[in-house]
Amino acid sequence: MRRRAFVAALALGSAGCLGRSGPGDDGSTDSGTDTERPSASDGRTRTVEPAEQRAPQSDPEAESPDETYRLGDGPPSGAQAHELVVWRDGPVRPVTVEVSAPAADIAVSPTPQLEPGAYLLFELTERVDYEVAVHVKGGTWYGFDIAASYVDCNDSRTTVRVPESDPVEYGTFTTSMACSVGTASEPTADGGD
């Protein structure tokens, strides 16, 4: 299975051209302070704490997602969708995941009961910036941004671990190769095509 092989390669720190983005490398606008965000589901404003950006300590145990959500009509030619995996590392609880891209009028906000080790998969297909907010019933909202640049020719995935009481943590991995996605051909300097 392509996805499991990809995750396994990432977990081993894989050799070759895999890279891990560090804090600030994802185009995140988090300043380390609480932010006010409108809820994707009902338009109300609420406080969202920044999620911790680091590689989650482990991966989901489930072989396949409980649900898959495809956001947008993309990806552009030559690009691949960016995968967002949100998994539960704690007892069964309702987990709300809000994923939105205001520039593209995209929003989804499921609240499933997730078993320990179960996960949701979001396929982000448009080259726009995404906002993610995660909440366990009775807990704090945690959020972060995913930059439009991740929808390119590389395999890329953001994994979000939702523990029982610790802050939500996330990490983004991508293959590191040059991409030429979404660029128009330019005439040469002498005016030729």
C-alpha cells in the first residue's frame, strides 16, 4: 500500500531525499500566542491555541482511515494532493477537525468518535493556504496553518496526533525535489516561444 510504505519510510527517518520541515518552514503564521479564529462550522469566533510543531511520537495504528475527505477540485497538473492525517492517541472521544481554505471557499468540519489509533484522512487538492483547528470534546482548540506550496509534485503529509490531555502536535514531511507546478510558460528574452 503506497501510503503505508510512505509512512513507514518517514518513521524510519528514511535516507535519500526525504526532508522534514521545521518550525516556520510550512508558511505558518502562528506567532506562538493564542489567535482568534472563526469557526468553520458556525461562524462564531473562539480562541485557538497554537498546536505544537514537531514530529508526533508515533503513528496511527489503523491500516486505513475511518473517513476520507477530499477538499477542492485539484490538484493542478503535475501536482499531488497534500495529505492531512488526524489520529486519536487516547480513549474514545468525539474529535472535531475543522479544515478550511477561505481563499477557495472550502470548509469541512467532521466530529466523529475516534477509537484509539484510528484516523481521518483529508486530501488537500487546491494550491491555497489551509487553516486547521482540532478539538476534543471538553478540551482546548488547537490550530495551525498548511501552506499552499505543499500541493506540488512531491509526496507530502502532515500528521496530527490528538492525545488525551497534552497539546495537539503535528509534523509535516515531504519529499524534497524541485517542482514546476502552476507556472505559465514565459517567452524567451528574444521574444520567441
